[in-house]
Amino acid sequence: MLLHAEVEALQTTLEISYKDAAHRLFMAKVEWVQKADLAAKAFGALQRHMDDILSEEIFPPISAIDKGEFDNYIFKDGKWEMKSDRDGLGNGV
């Protein structure tokens, strides 16, 4: 009933036949579905890209930090250097 009312309203507004109004309404709905589908596909592509970034660029460094691979390094003068006993940063620090 709702579609019938929409077709009749379009028919009255544009002064066209019921068939033409129904066709216009149908095409408008098809376009709406296509745009919604395109948006869903774009969101899926964006989500896959974010998953790739996380798994390839973010997780490996975090995992290395968690494993203690950087425990013997210190950030000094704008670069990473290995800790050494002569710098006073021996095993106790």
C-alpha cells in the first residue's frame, strides 16, 4: 500500500501515467540500493586496509617491545643507541 501511495503521489505531482510514475519510483529505489551497496563495499575495502596496516605495521613493533627486544636500547640525541656500561646504563637500569 505504501508503494502504491508513493506512485500515486508522484503521478499527481508530475502529471504522468501510473506506469511512468511506477517506473520512476522503481529506478529511484534501484539507484538508492546501488549507492548503499557501493558504500558498503567502500567501507569493506577501508576496513581491510586498516586490518592490513594493523597486522603489518603496528603489531610487529608492539610484539617486539612486549618480547623485550628493545630493552637494551635507549633514545639519546635523537637516535636509538644500545645501552652500554660506560654510559652508566648497565644492567641495573
